[in-house]
Amino acid sequence: MSNKDNIRVRFAPSPTGPLHIGGVRTALYNYLFAKKHNGTFILRIEDTDQNRYVEGAEQYIQEALQWFGLDTDEGPDTGGDYGPYRQSERKGLYAKYAVSLVDKGHAYYAFDTPEELDAMRLREQEKGNHSPKYDGSIRMSMRNSLTLDKQESEKLIAENNNVIIRLLIPENEEVVFTDEVRGEVAFNTNELDDKVILKNDGMPTYHLANIVDDHTMAISHVIRGEEWLSSTAHHVLMYRFFGWDRPKFAHLPLIMKPTGKGKLSKRDGAKFGFPVFPLEWRDGEDLYQGFREDGYLSEAVINFLVLLGWNPGDDREMLSLGEMIDAFSLDRIVKSGAKFDIDKSKWFNQQYLINTPTLKLVPIVKELLSNKSVDANDDFINSMIDLMKERVTFIDDFYVKTKFFFNDPDEFDNKIFRKKYKAENASHFQSIFDKLGNLSSWNTDEISGVVKGYVNDNGLKFGEILPIVRVLMTGSMQGPDLFPSMALIGKDKVISRWESSMNSLLQTLDN
Ligand code: GLU
């Protein structure tokens, strides 16, 4: 075996649509656990259900993992000794395992047609059984290899019409296992149905493929969402039936809606106006937002996600991937649902933007601007990022909130102008304007020297001059420090903008 501790974990998504943010968290916890223990992080694509297969979903999953930097040690693209890593490419492997369970008396063939199954459900409902299952109370009244004689069964198996294999669940037994998150979990087998493990087309169902693959891939820990907890009873039984050691299980808490009520769903994204998918996803007419396209840094999303259901054991909130790996342990995963707090994710993004060295942001912002047809050189972008860094939440804000660096404002905060502008100061504004025009070197100190010097020398108040200058330059009261911004905008632009803004604003006073 390839690694020291023999820790082998897998992220096993089904390519039935885009990866939900909860899936990313599952991948992240698996990744952290593997890295912490010098283990192996495996990607396995569970694509046995052809009906639910969605074109592009696997690429989406791979791209999302890549964006987050959750590199796999083994997987469909990475390769590895336990491949193939797509269940559709392992098709031929499963049937013999299902048949071996029949041979051992732990599974049986069933021949019921869809109509017969419907009739059974109806019959049961009429009897007051509201969630009829193919289980111990029912199986002996159905058509299967337990109720038909051997000859007839063999004939039906040979005809292969509606033939499936079901697990034979023992009666009234406690299935007990220890979950690394929840402690001891027990199910009574009377609650369990005789799950289908092999379908008529010879394809395994999730349960069989999952167990066979976890076993043959030597998975040591199954770390997955809470929605799979109830399947685990079946899985534990299957390990016993096969006579295999079972992996350890850890079921992660649900991610809840921002209201705290109910599981976060893909529709919540549109409803609350935030992304629940890592990357954008188009489904026919519907476009689902992605964290990436919404201007989040992948590190910030990871940091936000890791704390949805786990904590490092102290009050640290900002954790690099390396720190997460060091601190990670399954016993600090919580049992209760974790509320998805979008404001917190924005806060993380802000913190990460502030902490990212400007030089690293330059190419990202450059690309953003050039996508918006804004031309700027690296030095300019560098200075602009320094000025804006503390004021942005998303990468996109480097475009959305920086337009005044490039273009004259097309809208003005008239209210503030009306409030602050005094006609008797007109000549002062003219003098400041002239002095700026006469500056031979154009930088923050010179600009500030002119404006502040003039205000002081003439016994004016900053509050009657600076807000006006700001509105002239940016259109509003918001924005980064005024003088360095003016320095960056450049002398020619400042001069021409001053004039045109002043004209527009004075006109509004007349109305
Ligand atoms: N294919 C399952 C899913 O889509 C995997 C569950 C598991 O990890 O066992 O989540």
C-alpha cells in the first residue's frame, strides 16, 4: 500500500448536476483529513445511475476542486493503483459481488414487474401502511427466488426480464456502529427495506457500488453528508455479509438555510441572492450563481466552509489551508446543522482581499478590467488596488467601485453638493483649481499641500471645501483617500473633470 498511515478517503460525488457547496465542504473535510494523516485523497465518480447523469457535471466537479486547490492523489484524471475511478468504467466488476451474496443467502433475485410493485404499494396503503417498503413483512408475498420454486426462478433469471437482486435483511436485529461524529448509532433491521443492489441491466445501485468500491479501493474512512446516515445501516450489514472489515464512518452535519430552518437548497441561492454553487452553472434557461464568478477568492470560500460544522478548538477564524490541515480532526465536527451565513462569507472575502499581497491581485484585477474593456497598466492597477483594498468585498468591486479612476462621473450626489456648496466660496474653488493647474509635479503631497495650504491660509473650513472636491472627482462622498486618488487619476483628467463636474453641479443648483 502506498501511504504510511493507510488513511485513504474518497470524495464520491454523483455527476447529477453541479456540485453544491455542501459537497465542496465534504470534499474539503476529506482532503484535510487525508493531508493531516499523510493519507490519500481520492476522487471517485459515482455515475452508475445513467438516468440521472448530467452532461458536464463531472468536468464541473473537477474544475471546482481545482479552483479550490483540493488536489486529488488518485482519481479519474490523476490515475492511481485502484482505478478505474469512474464507476461506469467498473461496470463489469459488481455483478459477481451481488451474486456472491445470493449464494451466501444474504440476497435474492426478485422478478416483480413495476405494475406488481405498484399494486403492492396500493394494497399496503389501503391497509394503512403509509410508507410501504419491500421488506420482511412483504417479501414473502412477492415474486422472487424466495417464494418461487428453483426451476421457475432459474427460468426467469435466464430470461432476464425485470430481474434484480435485493438484499435479504435479517429480522429484528440491532445494527450498531460508531460514527466518528455522532458516536453510537443504532438501527433496527425491521426499519430497513430489502434494497436493490443489482439492476436488471446488470448495473449496481449506489449501495452495492459504493461498498464494493470502498472495499476494493481500501478506503479507511467514509466521510460524507448526514443524508447518507440512514443508508449506513444497510452498508454495515453488507460489510458483514461480505465478510469484509468496514471503514470508519463520519457523517457531516447538514448545511442549513440562512434562516436556520431546513436544509440549504439550490433554490435558496436565487431566493436570497447569493451563490450556493462554487462555480456558475447553467441549466437550460436557469443560470445559477457561482462563488467564483461573484468575485470570491477560493481561499476565502474554503475558510468560510471549513467552519460550517467544525472549529479548530480555539477562537481562530482566519485559517490558511496549512493551518486547517494541522488543526483538523473528526472529533471537532459538530452534530447539529450549520447555518449558512452569507454575510460571514463576505467578511471572509474582505479579509482575504485585504491580506492578499497587492502584487498577487494585480493580474486578477487586470484580467477583470480588460474583460470590461478597461485599459490600465500594472503600475496604475497596483496603486489603485492599494487605495481600494480595504473598501472592497469582491474582486468585482475593483471594477464596480473604481469607475471614477477611469471615467468622469456620470452621476453626482447633488444633495451633498447643495448642502456644502456656498456661492461665496466660488472664487476659492477657482483659486484652488488654478493652483492645481500650475503644479509642476503631480503627486499626493503636492496636491494635498495645495488644497490644505489654501484652506489654512484663507481661514476656510475643510468641511466646506473637501466634500465638494470629492464630489467633483468621484461624484459621491464614498471612495478611498481623496488626494492619492487625485494623484492616480492624473493631472489632465483632474483638471478637465473639475471643470465639467463643477459646471454640471452648478446647473443643478439653478433648478
Ligand atoms: N454518490 C454519493 C453522493 O453523491 C456518495 C455518498 C457517499 O459518499 O457514500 O453523495
